[in-house]
Amino acid sequence: MALILFLVVLPWMAVFARNFSQNFDLTWGSDRVRILNNGELLTLSLDKDSGSAFQSNNEYLFGKISVQLKLVPGYSAGTVTSYYLTSQGSTWDEMDFEFLGNLSGDPYTIHTNVTDFHTYSILWNPHVIIFYVDGTPIREFKNLDSTKVSFPESRAMRIHSSIWNADDWATKGSLIKTDWSKAPFTASFRNISAQLVDGPSISSSNGSVRSGQMTSFPLDGSHESCIWAYGSGAYPCNSNSWLAKQLDAPSLERLMWVQKHYMIYNYCIDLKQFPQGLPLECAATT
């Protein structure tokens, strides 16, 4: 059963270099992508003809992944900028930050200053998924072993980011359209960092083990191995404390404060969206 964790947003030791030229592939709209500063800065642009996107070369199972992202400044209505993890295949898991464009001067929810870089992180371990903005937790999704709620723990994922036109739904329910006279719309990325380990069964979408890319270890801690980089062997892990990390009491208080003051939509109370019944996790104690 596939699981999609969808978050609309209305230095750990890196195991790979933060170099966009070496560690990422351009997946579409490559002529609208610029890699600058010796590979340390990447920009994605959208115009009337196409958006653009990139993905990591490697796949990962569990990790803490962060990126510094500067969203489209000014008028961005109709656009969507995304940063997410996803697996491959006919059924897949996915964890998303999606930033919906807005009118000039209107804030992105949570992210109120689009003229600077801010850090967006996803911590994913066998127990919990936590979304952070500038180190502040804004959503927690627990692995509820005793329920039927799906949790991504067997499919390796790649890091993706993209920008595209979604003016049929993105801004005020499609009431505000993309103004192409203001194109290109550009988002900037830097300092993608990750502390990652591979898991007990890392497979490609066709079910075969990816030799030379991932290794395996039991989750009981008897052996740990970091991501296998193409052609260079496994990177050392100085600390894997994030593998057991969960929110402590002060962090939970910060999470509750953010949701109280900034959350404008909660799908777990949206009976119009789910007339046949709310998702299982909505009834669970998380």
C-alpha cells in the first residue's frame, strides 16, 4: 500500500558533497536550470512553455535531509515549488514540502520572507517522520505499529525538487492565474545536506538489489553502513543519533504552537474532501 505524506506550506555531517553538478540529475526542463558557484547553487525556473526539476543520483532509506531554499519572490500566483522524497514503481511512498504561489506581497504560510534562504528538513527514521522549517518542527507523523496506518519503511527514495505551473488549483482554488508577463519564476537551492543510512532491504523499482549503490544492515544496531557512493565506497557515519530521534517535550510544545498559530488547513477535519471517511491516521493517537 502506498503512502503519500503531503505537506502544503501556505549540519548534520553530509554523506555526499553539496555539489549539484556531481550528485544530482536534471530530470526535465534542463535549459531552465542554472548551476552556479562551482556547483554550490542551483536555480529552477518556470516560463509559459515549461518548468524544471532535478533529482538525486542515489536512493536512500531513512535519513535527515535538509535544503536551503529561496522561494519565488514577488508575484508567484499559480506556481508550485516542491521539495520531496519519493520511491519508484507502480506503488510508491512520498514525503512532500509543496509551496503554493501567491500574489505579490502575500506571505507563504510559515515562510514569511521569500527574499532570503530558509532551511527545510525532513527527518525520517523507523519511528517517525518530522518536517522542520529553520529547525522548528511543523508536522510529526508517527509509525503506529499497532494500527493499519501505512508508514514508509521498505522503499528507498530519491530527493527531488521542481517548479511547475498549477494555476488550475494552486492559488485561491484557481481563482488567481499565473501572470506569464512576470516570468520566468525562479527558485534557488543551496546546501543540500543529508545524513543517511541504507536499510534492511534496499531494492530498485524492479525488485533487484542495486549493487554498488546500497548495502544492507539489520535495524537492531548490530551493524550500520552509510550510503554507498558511486565508485568511492561507503562514507563513515560519526553519529546516527537521528535514527532513534523523536520529539521531546519542548519540541512538541513548539510544534503545537506552530500548528495553533499558522496551520490553515487540516485534512483530518475535512469531511468534504473525504466524504467516505477520514484517513485512518486521523482516528489514531499521534
